[in-house]
Amino acid sequence: MELRHLRCFLAVAEELHFARAAERLHIDQSPLSPTIKELEEELNARLFVRTTRSTQLTCAGRLFVEHVPRVFAALDQARDSVKSAANGFHGQLRIALSDGITPLRLPSLLARSREEDPEVEIRLFEVSSDQQIKGLHSDLYDAGFSMAEDAGDGIVMTPAWEDELMVAVPARHPALAFKQIPLKEVLRYPLALGDPAVFEGHVRQVDRFLRTCGQEPLIAQRVASFDVMMTLVSAGLALGLAGAAHIASSRESGVVARRLAGKPPLLTTYLLRRDSESSGMLTRFIERVAFMDSADDLSTAEDSSSD
């Protein structure tokens, strides 16, 4: 089996059309069918069902397509590791990011890691929660941050940090009459919320909070980015629910952050890693996450005592 077999298979699997796959690969269509046939003979399994009208993956093809992208990801990481070594780094940490995690502490965490471990390169990978968990199991990533609250067996989850859930409100909106907005007042208006396909963990945490009111929200739109959420809010089309850090980092000038009435709801970001012995590099990284969390708790306690 050669890489060309895998590239051809993946192109056909994603396009489900041999002519479009050949165009995408910048090759003639004529060698594509024999290449797929060679792969099927080596695997002793039929990967596609072709008719005059369509091309579909078989059950074996659907299973195979789940694994092939990880082969190319591993190759890319091997190249990156070589480049990292050539640039003077002595190690590399591969950190996956999922669920639109709040950027509350990530920049300072990365800066501290560079300061304390300058010989270790940190590479970030933005992936879905499912891809992160699969990547951790298959050693594509050393650790990850996610807002999903269940990663299954073999993965250790540790709370990394919390961010207050707040309301993003358009300027000159009636809800701004409240310094802290009751949830029932929020639910009077259309909401822009995260798309579960992109922000699975974030959406589950927010939805669990919304259910405490016992009232169905009016959802104006599910969005795949917080930038789009803030655009809808700034345009006066909806209220948004997001972490304070996401609202604060918005580039939209017509957005006002308001706290929710009552006990502040918190969004939790988790650190994920395999349930196995960690390398020295990863152990030090995990210790930094824990130290930053405890330092923040101490700062919060000091602020409370001074109020």
C-alpha cells in the first residue's frame, strides 16, 4: 500500500465522484479506477459501490475513511517534528483545542511555557471534540483543552479553568435596564447560541443552565463562531450567551456584556490527556495549568476579602 493509494481513496471518498476526485488530485481520471482497485485487492474488501448515477462508500469504506486522515496527520506531525528539531527545539507538545474554549488563560499559559521551557515547541490543533479524543488515544496529541464533560475510558479529565457565563447585549437594548439580567428576562428575546456540531461541550453547559428556568429559549440562530454571534448581537438581532472572555475579546463595538442575576454561572474548560505515564514535558505543562488555576483562586479570595 502506497500513499498514492490513500490519497486517491480519500479524494474519491470525500467527493463521491471519480471525475471530481481526479480533478482535485490534478490527474487524469483513467488511472484513478485501477488505483482504487489495487487498494481494494490489497485490503481484500470492496470500498465503493459504483453505478452509472452515483458512487457510494461501502461499510468497509466508511470504516477505512475514519483511519486514513490520521495517517496523513501523523505524517504531517513527523515533518513538523523534524522541522522543530532543525530549528533548535529539543521536544514538542501537541495540544488540541476543541469546543470554542474560552481564551481566559491560554495566552498566559503558552507564554509561561515558552519562558520556562524554551527548548519545547508547543503546537496547537483546532479540532472537534470527537477528533480530539480519537487523537489522544492514537497519540496524535499529547493533551487537549475541551469543554466536553465526558471523554470516555482511557482519558483523564481535569478542570483547567472557569469563565463566567454572561449575556452579550446590543447597545440601547431594553435588557440593559438591568445591571444583572434575570434569566427569565433573557429568555424574552431571541438568542444567538453555539452550534453543537462545533461547540459541543460549550453548548451542553449553556443548555444545562438554560434548562434551570424551565422555559424553552427562542433561538434566532446557531453559530459556528463567536465572531458571528457578536455580529448578530451588535446588529440587534439577538442576545448572545458566552463566556466573559469571549465577549471581552469581541471586535464589535455595539456589544455590551452584562452579568446574569443570581449566582454567577460558570463555564468549565477541562484539560484532557491519556491515562498513562506522562513525559517530563507534559508533566511540567500540567503543573503550570494547575498552578495558574490555584493562583487565580487565591487572587479571587483576596479580592473577595477586600470588598
